[in-house]
Amino acid sequence: MSTADSALSITIDGTPDLPGEVLGALYRITGRSRDELRRSILAGEPVYSADLFGPDHHEVAPRLEKACDYLAGLGLGMIAHDGA
């Protein structure tokens, strides 16, 4: 995950213990393992961070958007952080 000043991160509001199928879907979107995602969520840490102006922005920006859409579709609140 990115830590650049131009990064945007999303954290799930609260610390829900999400089922495996949700973590699997997030893995397919973000590329982060289920265990890594579960630990981040339970610790209140970002689920995904994207450097919006980095060399791979064409890859990370759509992943960020997909992650937000997926989480919103589940009715989960998110908090966006800039500058990671």
C-alpha cells in the first residue's frame, strides 16, 4: 500500500469482523490477503491506499473506486484519509 503525500486511503467505519466471502471479494479488488485485510479492519487501519498521482495510478485508482463501491453496496461506512 502507498504512503505518498498524494495517496488516498479508505478505512471501514468501525471494526466489523467481516465474513470470509466479503474478505475474498476485497482480496480480488485490492490484492491484499484475507488475513491482512482482517487485521487491518479490526485494528481500524486502512483497507486500501492508492497513490493517485504515482506511476501506477491507472491501476490503483480503479481499485480504490471498486473497493468503495463494494463496501458501500454492503452498507458499510468508510472514512477517506488523504496523505495516507
